Amino acid sequence: MQKFIELGKKIYDLNNPREAHRFAVFIARCLINRRRMKRVVKFFDGDELLRQVAENFPYVYEQPTRAFFYHRSTFDERVRLIEDHMTFLRTTLAPKAVLDLYSDRTLELWSMELDESLGSMRLVLRAEPGQRKEGLAALMLLLPDGETIYQIMFWIARDRSDDWSMWIGALQGPNMDGAKDIIKKITKKCHAYRTKNLILYAAQAFARTLGLKKIYAVTNEGYYANNHVRRDRKLKTSFSDFWLEAGGHHTDDERFDELPLIENRKTVEEIPSHKRATYRRRFALLDGLDDAVKKNIAALIRR
């Protein structure tokens, strides 16, 4: 009981009435699910590296108690995916890389210069408290001032076939003044390649580099909350449409679509002659992103 109280104090700001209420609910859920929570504590306390991860990122104790990750997820499913994710990182990445990820540090995977007004854009791997509803880490496209252009929240876990897979919990775009103009500039700089396609391409490169076998992404039916739906019940953004447009297909679980590990590229014959130079530059840009992700992930891999 005392451990959960101490954890709750780390997770919630008790000076905020709403946070204080969440703290009380957290303690109650820990008591109701005492056996399950003991399993979580045992998992993290049983390994020194994971103990440090949980010390730095105590939200791993909160996530099983709340309806996070995807719609109708169960307590046991949330515990299992957290264990899977941490086990994969523990056995794949160097200890320092795992600790850096869960210590408010930024692991840079790629960058590109935009223009004088925007500076450079970076692709980074990060884990932030604000992302914990949809995943356990995120790939983010950031501007120099820290503003997020696009981000994909995800976790790594085994699928029904026991294959290690990336699971995308959400895709989020920019929320800043002048976002449309910024996206337009970035799209032009990427040779007419949309920025949300760029972050998905980065996720595919990341998954391939780590040797993951599949990519799954939550659909409109699978999103854990409903804040992607307007009051008139029309979608602000349709995850499902974008996944299908990106080459994905439905699975027997309506909450998830499966996405390709490699983006399908048009052949030279399929591209109108007046656009071929643009496509060549675009493909060169994407190949450069692939190479950078491979190089930077290689530096994080356990030896």
C-alpha cells in the first residue's frame, strides 16, 4: 500500500484538485487489483535496469490501471504489453539507451535542414508523460524550438502469431500557430511528400531496423478515447482512412489495421515524365532517412 502511495505522489500533482482525484482513484484501483499490481512491481523490481526505468518513468505503474492504449483493453492486456515492450528494449538496446529514453532525454535518429525561418527538423525517439495514454514511446518530428510537427506513439509487443511487432496507438499532427504554412513548407522541402507520410515512413524504417515483423495501428474503432470525434460525431481525423491509403489492410480485430513494413514505391514507368525528377529527389531523401535511422539505431543496440 505504501509503495503505491509513494508512486501516486510521483505521478500526480496533489495540489491540483483533478490530479488529487486521480491519485485517489489510482490507489483504489491498485488495492482492487492488488494481485495484478504485485506482478507489475515484481517485474520492474526484479531487474536493476527496469527498476531504474520505473523510477524515472513511474507512469508504467499507472498505465495498467487506466483504459489506455486501445479501446476495450483489459488490465491483463495492458500489463502484458508493458512487460513485452520493456523486455524487448531490455534485451535489444544498450542499458544506457533504455535509461536515456526513459529519462527525459532525446535520442536523435535523423535531421534535415528546412529554411532560414524554420531551421532544421529532427526525427527523435522520446518517451514523455503526455504520450502515455497512447503508447510507451514516440517517434517525433521536431522543430528547433521543440514544437512537434508530427508524432507517432507506439509500443512493441508480440502479436497473436508470437511475432515481435510495432503497435501504433496514435498519429498526431501539429498544434501551433501557422501550422498549415509550416506543413506546406516542409512538404515542399520533402519534394511534395506529405509530412504525415514522412513520420509513418520513419516508423517503418525504425521497425525494420529493430527487426520487428509486423506493424499494427489503431483504427477509428480502436482509438482508446473519442477525442478524434467532433461533437457532431464527424471525425477530426480518420486513422483508418490514412492506414488504408498507406497500404494497410484490415485485420480480424476491427480495432487494428496491419501496415506494410516497406512503403510501396512507384516504378519509373508509373511516374509521369514531368514528375520523375521530383520523385528521384524524394526517394533519395527517404533513402537518406533509412540510412540515418539504421546508423543511429545501431549505436543504441546492445553489444
